[in-house]
Amino acid sequence: MDLKMTVAGVTFKNPLLAASANHVRGIENTQRVVRSGVGGVVCKSVTELEGLRKSENARFAILDEYHRPCQGKIPRMYTFYSRTGSMEHPDDWLRDLPLKLKLAQEHNVVFIGSIAAGKPESWIAIARMMADNGVPMIELNLGCPHYEKVAEGMGALLGQNPEACSRVITAVRSVVKIPVIVKLTPQVADLMTIVKMVQEAGADAITVSNRFLGFAVDIENGRPYTGSMAGVGGPWIKPLTQRWVAQCYLGSPLPILGSNGAADWSDVIEFMMAGASLIQMAGAFMLEGPRLIPKILEGIEAFMKRKGYGSVNEIIGMAARAAIPYTELHRLPVQRMRLDRGVCTRCGNCLGACYYGALHQKGDEVIVGESCVGCELCLAFCPTPGALTPEAID
């Protein structure tokens, strides 16, 4: 089974990356991550901005599907709510770099530098420092949601401005020859405008995307979780992220690193079918630890074997390519629901689920009328597999 993936000329042993977050900060955390089996590690962002390096007020809130704090058990669909500083000082990061690069080489892991600077000269200086000391790729963090913590323009504040993105990338591109990845913010009306500018400025790949800045309310105490606004992510956001992954895949030749929403192997497959070549993981890794990665790799391999895929490259973008443009939804085939009376238990759950007046009861039988449009909402209410099935109408 071939899990290898090549992006911007750099080959990864598998498509799983540890994203830039607290689980890759420092030597001990990096050791745990590198040994987990990931194909790459994006280091904790390096910055000259003091306000982004203070971690004494870091806060996390893991919320369940009802937006209540999780304690002892984390559900499949959770919200990962965080407010941290803890980016690294260039000097501290450089001190630890030789050991990190040695670890990465021993475990065949690609080590990727991450920068979240403010001033243009700082972007240049940190990028040159990374390239000159053996880092094979750089990610420019133009999506950090904590930009309000500092007076200087950085993160998502820059990432929402196409011209500012271009200036940063052009400046970095002028001093380094190694591949440059740009991590984008989702907090824009049209991400493709940013992607086009990033491409023209010389980016080699894009990460889609960083987190939104959110506000989660603790109703018991009448205050926000974490004390303020914070970065918000988790599996629930996956469809929003994958929308932009698919559009970027269809609208740009740049390789895509999917980020924000993947928590298990099926999520990773979804991201790849939407168009991502590599998938970054942060929240799920922080909650489950290094054991998560072998489980995901095992799931990916089992899926590929079951479906007959020989390489992960075969599935990149297949769902995006199969998507009908939103302006052409009239091309979707007309369908209606077929009810199998031999399977139907006549529970009646579906009767109140139809808003087209197509389902009604005649005696003890459920009837699908001619007004059925095949919207499939009734399937969510039917407890019996195979009782209701959508079928195309010629």
C-alpha cells in the first residue's frame, strides 16, 4: 500500500502531519509527535512579537455537541476552543533545532518551519534563519486567529488582505529557495481571491485553513469560556473547511494541505477526496496523543484495500471533480423515494418528515405520492435500513 505523497518536490512517507500547535512545542513534545508515525511536523510558529509568546494565560475548553464542557469523555463531534500564546522566540527555536532535525531524519519525518511575524524585516530574518539551518520547507502563518493580541498586523489580519499577503510572500521568496507554504485564514468572503494573489506571489503550496475566531458562552456562569474570544475548531467545522479545499483544488494548481476538522481516518480520506494532498492534525492529536496516528494509518490502509486503491494519490480531489457546480444544480438527476413494503415496519416516523406532502398513510400502509422530490429527509427518520431508498427517474 503506497501512502507516500510528494508536495513541492518534498516527499512525505504518509499524508499525516502534526499541525503547528502546542503539541509540537519544545523538544519533549516534538519527540512524542515525531515517533508517532506522522509523515511531517509543522513546528510551533516562531515570532518576534512578545504578545504571542506569553503562555501564562493559555486556556482550553473542549465542548460537546450541546456546547457543554467535556469531562472524562470526549464525543465524536466536539468543539475545540483555545486561546494560547506560546509561539516561540527565534533564539529558543534555533537552539533546539539541531536535535529536532536529527529526530526528524531518524524517523523519516519532514520538519516544516512556521513563521508568524509582524514586520516585513522579521518575516525575512526568520525565514532566512530557517533556510540557512537546514529546514526543508516553511509555512507562513497568515491565518493565526489571535492577531488582536498584538498591536502589529499579523496572522488573519494580514491573511484577509491580498496585497499584504503578496508583500509577505514576495519578501520571503526573495531570500529563500526552499518551498514556501502559506497557511490561510477562513475569515474572508472569497478565499479564491487570496489564493490567486498567493500563487502569483510565488507560494509553492497552501494550507486550508487556520481556525476561526469564535465566542463560546458559559451560560451557567454568564461569561465566555476561556475568558474571551478564542480560536475555534473541531470535527464540526470539517464541511466548511472542505468547501474551500475543494474550491482551491478546482481553481488553483497549488498543492493543498488540509487543516481544521480531521479527527479520524475517514476525515482524512474526506479531506484528500476534497483535494488535499496532506492533512494537518492538531486538536485530535492533543486530545488522544501519539496513539492516534497508527489508528488513522491503519484505517486508511484498510479503506484503500477494501476499495482497491493502490496509492493515496488515486483519491486526491476525486470528490471535488465529481461535484456539480452550484450554479448548475439543475443537472442533478431527478429522483424520488421508493418504499419497500416488505421491509417497512409501518412505524410512521417518516410521515411527519415530508414537507412536500408526498408521504401519507392509507390503512396501515405508508404511501409515497407523486409529489415526492427525492430530497431524502425521510431517511433520517426511518429506523429500518432499506425501507426507503432514493431512485432516479428516467
